Amino acid sequence: MRVGKLRIVVVLLLSVVICLGKPPKQTEVLIIGAGLSGLAAAYELKQAKVPFHILELMPRVGGRVSTVRYPRQGKVEVYVDAGMEEYWESNPAVKIIKALKLPHSSDVAVSSIILQKKLYPLGDGDPRTFQKSVFTAEELFSLNVFKQKIGPWIRELTSGKPIRPELMKFKDISFAQYVKGLQLPPKVGEWIRVSIECEVGTGWDRISALDGLAEFHIFLGDGESCYRVEGGNENFTEALAKFAGARNISLNHRVTKVVSRGNRQVDVHFLHTESNESGIVQANQVICTVPLFRLFTMQFVPALSERKLEAIQTMTWGSYFKAHVFLPGRAARFWTTNNASILPVLTDSELGVIYDGNPHQDEPLKILSLLVHGDAAELFNLASSDQTRVRIVNGLDALWPGIKGEIQGMEFYRYHPRAIAAWPPGRSRFDDLSNEIRRPENSVILAGDFTETSHSDGAFISAQRAVRHILGGRPKPTK
């Protein structure tokens, strides 16, 4: 049996086992959602030997994490992530990936970039050498002064902890206003804008300066390393699910109502989406990892506080759209310089960030993975697939003339327009309203990346926060 077919069988068997996991009548902690945050919470609870169960709406674990496999003429399939690509080094996920002994790779956090309509290709990967090729000595000095100025501030920022008034004032202006007010050289300002906007999925003028500073932490110094899970990110979510235990996960179960009866007693009502049978799980505490904008599809009794609702309703959101572009192996010449790939490329255009979709696969088929963000993502999410294909083809051909004739096809992956959390001027992930979202209420804890950051690290940070609260409130074992 081929390796590819064997893997498919293993995945299908795992899915079948998980599907057979039936909700218990009672458990200590009920987790709503088996995305990264729910699985991360399960990982922490399992290590702490706290009983738990997960109810997941979809027929699979992983949430927005998905790896697509394209079969090619009976050979081992080509895999490409249809969601996020990598994990920054500061993401708690990296330690878990290593603890689970998952094969992974890491690269320096440097990308080729288009600034002021000029492409600056990545050379040998050394951040300092690359920056010298992009900026003049004066521009580079200005960028380093900027980093040195804001570095100490960024290191002060921790969610849930008091923020000095001197820093909190930055929430009242946009990140664009703050950077422009520094009167940096134009190319330096553009580098900051292009680098940040692809991370937050929206314009730098639509987020508060305080949150722009928080997002900039990955670019301090020479920048953080980024990690990829070999075989695709679904290998990570499947490993987390296996660690949690199949019997502790119930797929195809939509939570409809959460009723808190006081004294650490919560009734979680659910509907099995295949059989239309409803049921109730009684739990001491609930970790709800549903994206904040979807909380309104569930009933909470008592209702969520007005402050929590205000916090959610005054947030803003970033958008993503993913495209896979299929090309023959010879097309790699377009993004190869001096026998080395210049990918990824931050394009500052509708194309977003262009990745090598299958960098670790020696295949005659190459896949460019486009992470489109912001206004372009909203446009592509609403446009027809035919219109989107034409725009992407023309955009790629403008970047690399002649590549149009090599393109063999595309696949698109659309995301909810509120795919990523952001905080507008006047709000911040560090303000009192955000702290209200994190505050446990009626034995229910809200978690998920939307409660913390604009990245997947928020999923793990929030999961750890929720589990710390649960462990802190557990009765001490008697001797």
C-alpha cells in the first residue's frame, strides 16, 4: 500500500473513532469547539488530569486549520495548507509541536517584499544582509531607532495586566497616525505598513496604535523565526486530538444553549446535527472557544453581560482569502534568483503574500499559495470565482511576465469576513472591555484567538488562561 493511501486510511479511521465519541451526561469541564483553542485547552487539561469533553459543530477537528491534499495521477498526494501557513516562535504552539515530537521546520522571519512598486528579492536569508539591500544606511538607521524606541514598550504589553497610562494613550490613535507622526523615511514607513497589514488582515489606519505596536513584536531585532509542521497543519490538530483522546471529542454536535445554575453547575444543551437528537451535558465549568462574532447564535442563561457584548460589538475585523495556483515545476524559474527561491513575497497588492505551497515536496507540480488579506480578501470573498481567477492571473502576470501561460488551474478557500480579530482606534486588546471578555462569568470562560490577538498564538494563550483559572479554583486534594 502506498504511503499516501495508508495515511488517508489512518486519518479516516481517526475520524470515525472521534465521530463515535458520545457526549457524557456529566464532566468537570465542557469545551465548546475543537479548533486550535479547544484542542489546546484539552491538551492542558489532559496534562493536569482534569476530566473534560469537547463538543464540536463540524464533522472534523481543527476549525479554521485545514490541509488540502490534491491527488496527482495515483502518486502520493500533494498537500497544501488552506489556512494559516506557520507559527511564530513566540507562539506557545511551538513548544507543544516539539513536545508532541511532530516533524517541523523553521526559517528566519524574512520575506521578499515589494516597496514603492519595486521587488526586493530575498537573498541568502540573513535578515541584516537583506535589510541592507532594501534600505540605505540612513533608512536602516531610522528603522533600528524605531525598533529600539518601541521595543521596551512592546515587552511591557501583556493581556490582563495593567498598562501604564503613557502606553494606553496609544489606543486612541491609529497605528498609521502614530508611525506617520514620527516622520520616518517613506520607504521605512511603507515597510512597516506592508509588514503589519498582512499580519492583522486590515489597514494600518483601522487598528489602534497600541495594537499595532503589540503586533510589531515579531519584527523586533532580526525578527522571530517561524515554524511549519511538515505534512501540513492538520498533522498538528490530529496529534492534539489524539492526545486529548477520541472518546473525549464529539463531532457534529452544535451547542444551542448554556444554562448556568450557580455553584459551578452548567447545563450545556446540544443538537446532534446528523440525527437531530438533542441532549444536555452537565459540567462544573465551560470553556467556550466559539469565535466571538458567532456567540450570538447561542443562548446564554443568564445572558452575557452588557459589557461583554459592548466589547465584542466595538471590535473590528480583518479578512482573509486563500488561493492555490497550480503550475508545472519549470515555472519555479519565475521566483528563483541565483538558484534560490525568493518566496515568500509580500506583494502589497491584491495577491497578498505569496508562499511556496509545497516547499518540502519533490513534485513536478508546484503550488503557489496566496494569502490575500484586507480589502482584497473582502473583494474576492464576494466576487465570483471566475472574476477572482482573472484578477489573480493578471496580478501574477504583472509581477512575473509570462507566468500566465504556465498556470494550470486554481482552487479557492473563502473565510468568514470576520476571520481575524482587530481593535480600532479607541479600543485595544489591553483595555477594560477586552479584560471583561476574558473575565469568567457564571462558570463560563470565553477563549479563542479573538479574545487575545490577531494570530493563532491567541488560541493557545487563551486556552492556557482558561485552564489556569480552572486549576486555581479546584479544591485542593485531601491527604
